[in-house]
Amino acid sequence: MNSAKTILLFVFVFCGSFDAVYAQIKTNPFNAGIGTTLPTARLHLPAGGTAANSAPLKLTSSASILTQPESGAMEYFNNSRLFFTVTPGSLIRNEIAQIAG
């Protein structure tokens, strides 16, 4: 791109009620926040609440995992297993352990 600034367009589609949901995009350095007015990370999400359906990030479970692991990928499999793939020389899919409490 020839310009010093790049404008990024976010399109949000809401189904149901809309209650004080907002997004802010900052540049230099480029940070984006959802649910915050002062993002301090590339993607800044708010803290979750204690009620159901208030998690800041939610993954949809899949019936299968990637046939070819991809570096940096996070996969939620069969509603029970969470994987994160890293590349320390070769692709390694790591399962994030569950601790019963």
C-alpha cells in the first residue's frame, strides 16, 4: 500500500438485542479492542462475567481436527479437547490439559 495509514473496516452483525457493544480501532501501534475504549494489545477483549454466555472468547466445537496441523492454530474438538499447535522445528499439536476442580 502506498499510504502511511491503512484503514480497516470491521463489520459487525448482531442478531437479537444490542446493548452497549462497541469496538475501537487504534493505530500506531495497531491495536483493536472489543468492549474496551483503550485497547493495549493487538486484540484486546474484556474480562468475562460469572453468568452463562458472558465469556470474552468462545470457540465452536468441531467433529474433526485439521488434517494438517497449522502453526498458531487453536482447535476445539468434540466438545471435550482443546489443542494449540506450535512450531519448535516441526509442527506439534499440543492438547491443553483439563484440570477437574
